[in-house]
Amino acid sequence: MKLHKRILCGMLLCLCISLTGCGTTLLEMTEDEEEQVVLYAAKVVSKFNRAQDKGYSYVDPARRDSKKEQSEQNTSEEEQQTDSGKTLTEIIGIDGMTFTYQGYDVTETFATQDVAIPDADPGCAYLLLRIQAANISDKSVTVDLLNHPLEYGLSINDGEYIECTTTLSMDDLSTYYNKDFGPGTTDDVVLIFHTEQDNLQDITSLMLDVTVEGDMVYRIAL
């Protein structure tokens, strides 16, 4: 038995040496190929990670509070341009595509087919803005909001400001990716906001802030 083990170890060592020879060259990829690999890897990790419910969209609390303070400050200062005359379709700006607000839901749980999203924290709930994406052109369109993301924030009743929760789900508009969005087809997606339930009582107004390239903020009354 020991002899067999030694022979097996020797064979494995030879195999490792043959696979790691000095003559092996690294595979070179273009920038587009690298992006596709990264995207695929992210989707696979998201799909098969058994601990997905613990870390699907972690946001550093310090970063979240900083962004909230910055948003509130920018909203009150004239140096930050705000344009309420544009639609979500115009802001996203993908030729042939429309993005239409379809209402909102308040729920403590939200299930998708590809990503496990944990229940809302105690005393909290999710506010889901429902958006319909539609290809109104006569050809396929690539919708890539994963590599070219926008940032979303929501003001409820002109008060509490909430930063969008991002996931890698295909149901999530903030990271939506569809390479072949066929002509005439539609897809129902959401923007996800997690907040205390007290902020979701008696909603009378919703204002969606969309930040483009970290600079220009567009405000849309929903």
C-alpha cells in the first residue's frame, strides 16, 4: 500500500511539473474579453454562493452615511445641477429602449430566480420601484447597466433619503445586463430600497434621484 502511494505521489508530481513548465505563456485577452469574464464570474459566484444571503450587496455604513450627507448637501446647493424635466428613459439613454415607472410595492421579503435576497431587517421593509424595460426598436439592443451603472436615491414624502440597494439579480435595474434584448420584448425590473417601516407609512410623494457619472443629478417625481 505504501509503495502504491509513493508511485501515485510521484506521478502527480510529474504531472504538476509538466503543467507548470517555464515555457508556458499567459493567455492575453482584450479589454472587452476581460469584461465578459468578470461579468460571467460575478454571475456564477452570485448564483452558486451558499452564503449569498450574507453578502449579496454589502454597503459600508460609513460610505452610506457619507453619500447620504453629500446628497442632502448637494440638493440644497445650486452648484449641483438638477433637472426634473427628463424621463428615466432619457436619463438612461439607450437607443431603442424605454424605461417606464409602473408603481411601487412595500414588502418584507423579495424573491428572485437568480439571487437570494435576505428578508428585511427587523422593523424595516423593502420599497420596490417597479420599472418596465421595453425594446421599441426593430433590432436587438444591448442593455449594460452593470459596467456603466447609474446611482439611484429615493426621497419619501420630501423627507427621508434612501440609497438604492444593488444586487446582481437580473431583476435589478441598477445592475441590469442583457446582451440580446430582442425587438418588441419587455422585461419587468425593480429598483430596491431598504428602510425603516416608519418611513413607509402614508406615502404621498416619491422623488427619484438619478446620478450620472457621479456628477449630474436628475430628479424625477414619481
